[in-house]
Amino acid sequence: MERWFEEAESNLVDGAKMCLVGSKSDKAATHRTVTYEEGQALASRHGCPFCEVSAKMRDNVKTPFLEVVDSIVKDQQLMNANANSRRGGTVRVNGDNDGGLGSGCAC
């Protein structure tokens, strides 16, 4: 797992949020490769939250997404940096972008 964290951290942009997600929480503790405590400790070492999910049981599947979005919204410095870095060329949903000649998208 350390290798995956190293790779993820080397590709992060400033202010990016990470969350370690353990899957198959529906399995009995005796059949798990990694215990909850090991997952929590690894996440703590890397300064990110830890969450266990079970796709099979549909348990906690939305939780890591909601937690990451919540942490982004609560990070005022990150929100301000994002607002200041927006450039032109965005698509307006309501209104005419360029007289009907194209979408106005910078991509």
C-alpha cells in the first residue's frame, strides 16, 4: 500500500484531498486481508481519512465521496485558490455563448 500512496502523492496537485477506502467490509474479520485498525493507521500516517465500504451490501459506498467533497468545501484556502484560477472559455448553461457559432468551451 505504501507504493500506491507514494504514486498518488507524487501526482497530486496542491490542495488535493485523498481518502483511503477499504472494500469488502461485509467479510468477517477472520477473512480480511487488512484489518480496520491497519487501514485506519495507514490513512493516519498519510493524513487522510479512512472509510470501509461494501459494494455487495451497498453499505457506506457514498460516504468517502461525500467526505472528500465536504473536506474540499470546508477548506477555504482551497476554495479561494480554485475561484481565482478559473479562466475564460467556460460554457454558460443559460444564455448565448458566442452568437451560436460554438459552445465557447476552451477544450
